[in-house]
Amino acid sequence: MKVALTGAGGMLGHAVGKVFSDLDLVPFSRAELDIASLDDAVRKIRDARPDYLIHAAAFTNVDGCETEPEKAYLVNGIGARNIAIACEEIRCPVVLISSDYVFDGSKPAPYDEWDTPNPVSRYGVSKLMAEKFVSSLMNRYYIVRTSWLFGSNGKNFVDTIIRLLTEQDHLRVVNDQFGSPTYTEDLARALKELLGRGYGIYHMTNAGICTWYEFAVEIAEKRGIQKQIMPVTSEEFVRPARRPANSALNDTMLRLEGITPLRHWEDALDDYLSRDS
């Protein structure tokens, strides 16, 4: 099986490269494939002729997307359109990596795959654009929504909290936004198991739900860092982009398809911290 990968230089791309090392993997970094160029995407994907393509390249800075919306729409939206067109030409299914931020966070329970998206940020809008392009331009595709990624080879919340706790006496962390931290290597393993299964929309996150504050407290405890972490509201911690209050995702389709559910995020965090130490 030959699998192409965009965003190979990113955090998820790094994990996919590790997990898919036994397959014929064709990695495309930002320098090797300009997803914003339809001509470049068509030519390079046609030359590679993969059996599947995992589209992990994205502009993931949520606040950056809010201040540079056209860049978000170009990279995340038009980029996915170009990948979809290129892959449909050679009948190659796409695995689009999407986000929990396509939802508005108003649902009091975790979101199912069939719930209606309603993003509240430019980043969320750009990821919904990507989903709509892929679903309208392709016959065979996987849309995989995930959340709160952490892992090696990229900026993430776990490393940021550890760094800030070594630099500061105390931290203020939001305690009214709920979601599921997801380890990139666990996600990559689930993506590998997904290939060849039924097409459609899947939610893939580690099990369990917490707030950013609870996540930060767990990180500090596991690292043995005794610094004060104070819970605050979203209104007290103002940022350019609005975040959904609840972006937890149900993995209903994953379980119905018989794919192994991801382990609890606390166990995944143990694994990550043990490798990082």
C-alpha cells in the first residue's frame, strides 16, 4: 500500500511517519508540495499515484487564523479543495484531518458525527470549508475530526505548560472549555486502522473529557511540578479567536466500524511524558 502524506513536517505528520514506517509512505512537506497551488498538487500527486492520501497540512494557529482569515481560507479551505481535485483525478481516497472547532460548543453533551457544524472562529470556518470541498468534490473520502493534539515535533499544550511552569510562579488556565486531549501517535494508529474501511465522517480523540485547567493540573502532577495553577473563565482570559465551550467528540462511527477506540488521554499523557523525559 502506498500512502501519501501532506504536512509531513508537522506534529501529526511526524507521528504518521513513525506509525506508517512499514508502508510505502510518500511524505510531502510544505517545501515539497504547495497545497495552495492546484497545478502543483495535481502534478505531484499524479506523479506519486498513492493508494490513499492523508491530508494533515493546515494553518492550525487558531488566533492567527482570526487575524489572517484569508490565509486560513487559502491554506485550510482552498488547500483541501486542491488536494481533493488532484486525488479524485487518480481515484485516490483522501483522509482529511479536520477539527472539533467546526462545532459551536453549545451542545451539553459530546458531539456525534452527524451533528450540524456551526463554527464560531475563522479557523473553524476554514476547516468546515475543507470538509465541504472534500465531501462535494470526491466520491471516496474520510473526514476525521480530532481535538487538542499533543505529541513530538511541534508546539503543543503539554510542552507549553511545562515550559511556563519552569519560568513562572503561577499560571492562569481556562476552566470552562471542555474537550479531549489527543496524542498524535494514538491518532496515527487509528488512522492506519481506518484505511480500507467504510468511507465517511469519523471522530477520533483519546477517551475522557476535561477542561484546559484540568489538563494543565494533570500535566504538572505527572511531572512533579508544584506551582500554583489558577482556574479562570474564558471572559477573564481574552484571546482573538472565540473557542467552543464544549468540543468533546463521540467516536460513535469508529466503534460501529469495529475500529479500536483510543485509550484514555491520561494514559496517553503518561506515555508521552515518559518518552519526553
